[in-house]
Amino acid sequence: MTYLAKPKFHHPALPKNALGYTHRDYEGSISTLCAGCGHDSISAAIIEACFELAIAPHRLAKLSGIGCSSKTPTYFLGQSHGFNSVHGRMPSVLTGANLANRELIYLGVSGDGDSASIGFGQFAHAIRRGVRMVYIVENNGVYGLTKGQFSATADRGSKSKRGTVNRDAPIDLVGIALQLGATFVARSFSGDKEQLVPLIEAAIQHEGAAFIDVVSPCVAFNNHAGSTKSFDHVRAHNEAVNRLDFVTPRAPIEVSYAPGTVELVEQHDGSTIALEKLAADYDVTDRLAAMSYLQTHSAQGHIVTGLLYVDREPEDLHRHLDTVETPLNALGESDLCPGAAALDAINAGLR
Ligand SMILES: Cc1ncc(C[n+]2csc(CCOP(=O)(O)OP(=O)(O)O)c2C)c(N)n1
Ligand code: SF4
Ligand SMILES: [Mg+2]
């Protein structure tokens, strides 16, 4: 239950990261989600990524909307900042927080209902503005919390648990994110930790709007035959374009892939994404080609996963607005109110 805190004690030999923290320091309360829910695996991947990157928990803010997916921030990073907003409103709260304090890492966690229906406009504008964040949609094709109605990401022709066929066209959030200018776009599967953890690590280090759509089966309402978001369907149709290792600026580049199959994508902060190319013709830096590849393969019933697009030189909202380096919440009164003389000078300049 959510109110049950996890015991603090742990085995003294648990591995520690560069800050001396163990995995336990990145956990949250005990999950109240259904046993086997894909969302819990995503929480585990977030914990693993933050442990690996040795993030100080107080440097991260996790924000969410409403839904089973949006409940999950309670179950990880219990020592980080958190804000559980209104249904579909996480992106604007995150944007405001980011503008006030640019020094935190912003992790937005949302659902397909939260982001593709009521929050679709909010999602679009946060991406379009280039807010520096990691935006994760835990995509199960249904409104899990309200008992399994089709969401806007449900595929046309897919069947509900009771046999109703979805006649509406789906929204592909990855396609939308690409079109709106996200500078890091990926899709993964909650059941593929090996792919998901380095994707989250790379997204955290990315200096722009990073979007990850994670197909995350709902075992209670959307894991039957006829669903295109079930564990079996995703495993059978998953087509990864690449596998990746994330290498921090400090670490030497050592990757396990066969020589000649690796592409190194250096990011602005000095970190490197080592990509094993599984689709030989896939260029991760070509936005237009990515959009076309996704459409073609989705029409064939494939679920394309991996790092789909990355801009090596991203820009974010602060760059667009030309804000000062000092976080706005740390500016003093003399910076914020420069006085009557400065105001007179501005007014004189406008006459
Ligand atoms: C303004 C408002 N409208 C509707 C609801 C009811 N509601 C709660 S969660 C939800 C959908 C959740 O779906 P999703 O975001 O996909 O999360 P999941 O539970 O599937 O992880 C809805 C419609 C609400 N809480 N607030
Ligand atoms: S209803 Fe579905 S999405 Fe919600 S906790 Fe259960 S399995 Fe997960
Ligand atoms: Mg959902």
C-alpha cells in the first residue's frame, strides 16, 4: 500500500554508485498497481537509470498527471521533488517549474490517456517549445485507472477485452513529437529493460525536449488476444532499429557490439550514445526519414523501437527566451527590480 514505507535497512554489500548511494536510495513507496503491470517495470528502469547516472535525488523533479501511469512517481525516487498535477496538465506545470529553476532535471511521467486525449494540446506545446525534460508516456492503449476504455493510441481494428472493435484512427505520439520538433525521440517496451534503461539515461543527459513512448501492457484490461498493446503482441511485432549503450563523459567508451556495427553519437555535454545498428539503412539524425520509416513500418503492423531521432546540438526553451544562466528563483531583488532610474531609461528609449 502507498502508505507503507519500504524498510530502510539493506545488505551492507549492495553495490554503490559514485555518490555512495545504493538502489534503495532511488526507490519510493510500495506500488499499489496490479501485479504484472508494465508501469512497474518502467519505474524499475527509471530507478536503474538514476542509480547508474549517480543523480543526487534532490536534483530531480518528477511530475505527472492522473492515471495509473501518473501514480508511479510515488513508487520511485522517494527523495526527489514531486508534483502530481491535474489530468493532462503535467506539461504546463513542468514548463513553469523549468522556467523558474533551470538547474533541476525534469522528469514528466504520463499516460496515453493523459497525453493523447485531455492533455494532447499541453503535450504538443511543451514539445514545440523545446522544454528541457524527459517526457515518458507509459502507453497501454487504454484508460487503465478508469477501467479499460480505449484511449487515443489504441490501434484501429484492435479489440477491447469485451470484444468491441476500435474504429477510430490512432494517434502516434512518436510521430507527433517528431513533427513538432522534439530533439530526442524514442520508443521502447516495458518488457525490454536492456533497451529502456540506456534510453532513459541518454534522455536525461539530453539538453532539450526528450520524448520516450514506452509500450506498457495493462494486464487488467488490455493484455488479451486482439489487443495490439499486449505482451505477446508487442514481443511478436517489436522491430528495434538499434540497441544502445550510454557512455557518460567520465567513462571510457567500451561497447560490446561487433566492430563495424556501431555508430557513436556524441552529445553536447560530452556523453556518447553508442548505437548498434540493427536496421542498416536507419539514420538516427534524419528527422524526415524517421517519420517516413515509422509510417511505412507501422502500416505493416510493426512496432518500431529504439532511439528514433536525436539532434546533437539541441536548443531548449531557455535558449529561445534568452534567459539568464542564474535560475530565476535565485535572482535577488536588485536583479528583479532594477529601480526607477533603469525604468526611466527604458521608457526614454521607447519615446
Ligand atoms: C479532468 C478529468 N477528467 C477525467 C478524469 C478521469 N480519469 C482519470 S484517469 C483517466 C485516464 C487515464 O488513462 P491513462 O493516462 O492512459 O493512464 P493509465 O491509467 O492507463 O496508466 C481518466 C479519464 C479525471 N481524473 N480528471
Ligand atoms: S489497471 Fe492496468 S494500468 Fe492500472 S495498474 Fe492495473 S494493469 Fe496497470
Ligand atoms: Mg493508459
